Amino acid sequence: MPLDYAHAKELMAATPEKLAFSYTDRDVMLYALGIGLGRDPLNRQELPFVYEKDLKVVPTFATVSGFNARPLPGQELRKPLAMNRALYLHGEQRLTMHKPLPTSGAFTTETQLLGVYDKGADKGAVVVRETVIRDESGEAICTLGNTGFARGDGGFGGPATGAPEPHPTPTRAHDTEIELPTRPDQALIYRLSGDRNPLHSDPEAAAAANFPVPILHGLCTYGHCCRAVLATYCDYDPTRLKALDVRFSSPVYPGETIVVRMWKDGETVSFEASVKERGVTVIKNGRAVVG
């Protein structure tokens, strides 16, 4: 059914919705294990991400850090935008770092619906949201952008254009590539960081969605791309990664090898990711900014 555009405009005009959450160093290390870091305990470049001594935080941890977020005291959550959730896909993820993520602490999020775009009754709608994560002092740590494709909710009469444009991939041969194998139990580890959708753990749920086995979380693949950029262009220093944007194009099956191909132009690293075993592109229009 068409999306309720009147309600969408109310949400876009409203002040950002605020939630509170916290995390510990355990959450930081569990996330790093979930995106494949620490498989070799003797790798001294990766060990600081999974060991509390001189602990480093992967920037993409920001995408899961607020899974336990709750309303502030006395605040009621707004009515969410109605749409067919069964046909909703996470299409794009963006991250801009303002300062490094701490290893633990208490935080708030401020989330705003930025826009909804009508692609037609037979094509669906594009939904764009933005979330700012702030520390206890109120200072912004990072900004998360999320674009979703509501495939069953087009034809509501809203604007057709205005959604973020994907980053163009260079046409020349890639400068370098890195292979990142995933474990058969990768999704089972990653889901402990918050996203317990059975599509990633339950064979019956996967079969109902027409997948032969449970699939890897898209944001886990996103985390692997972050690893590739950190290893190749940041010398494993997470403070050097300033931004990371992707467009999801296909799922990874746990146990497959993710191949990340990269192009560097100044501070911009363009990248795409594919699955070695099937030759399928899983991440398109990737963009990182490194310092």
C-alpha cells in the first residue's frame, strides 16, 4: 500500500527523537570478533581490537552500539512510519566520524527522518534517516546515515528525486584488493552484537525468505569493508578513518570469502566488494575518507 506521506512530513518536521544507551569494552571486543578480527591471536595489528589492553574501537561499531537504546525518562516514542516491513530492504549505510569512539560509556542518539521519495507504485519508496550519536557532554561523536528501500510502498505522491546519490566507482583498474574469509559461524557471532533477526541464524527462516542457508548481516559485510580500509590505508589506526559509505547489492553466505577492491584518490578510497566463490558483487559504490 502507498506510504502515508502526511505522517512522513510530520516526522520530517519534528525535532530529532532522542534515545539513551551505553556499552562496555566487552561490546567493543565482541563486535570486532563478529567482523572477523582476531582470528589469528598472534596478529599484533588486530589484537588491540579484541583485547582490553590498549583497546581500539572499530569505527563501524557505531552501527550496532545503540541496539539497547531506550527513550529518555518521561519521553514517549513517536508512531513509526507505516510501511510493509516484509518488503523493506536496508539499501545504503553511511558513517561520518567527528571524533573517535570511546571504549565504553553512556551516550544519546538523535534520529531524524530526512526524506521519503516516491519511485512509483510498482517500484516502491526510498526512506532516508540520519542519526547523531553524542557523548555525555553532548558532543557529537559520529553521524550515521541510512537509506532503505520500501519496495511495497510507492505511489504515495511524494517527490521522486532528492535521495543521496551513490558514490561513483572509478572506471580504471583497481589499485589493490584484499581477501577476507568469513567463518561458517560468522553470523552467529555477529548477531550477539544486537541484530537477532532469525534470517541470519534459523535455516527455516532463511528458507522462507528463499535463501538456501542463513545469510550474513549486511552490516557485518560493511564491517569487513571497514577492516579492509583500515588494514590497507590506515595502518590499523581507527582514528584515521573519517567516513565510510556503501550500497548493499547482494548477501554473503557465512563461510564465503569477501574480496574488497579499492581505488585511492587523495583522501578518498573508493571500493567494491564481491564474493570470491560465486563472483557476486555484494557492496557497490563504496566510499571511505582516510586521514
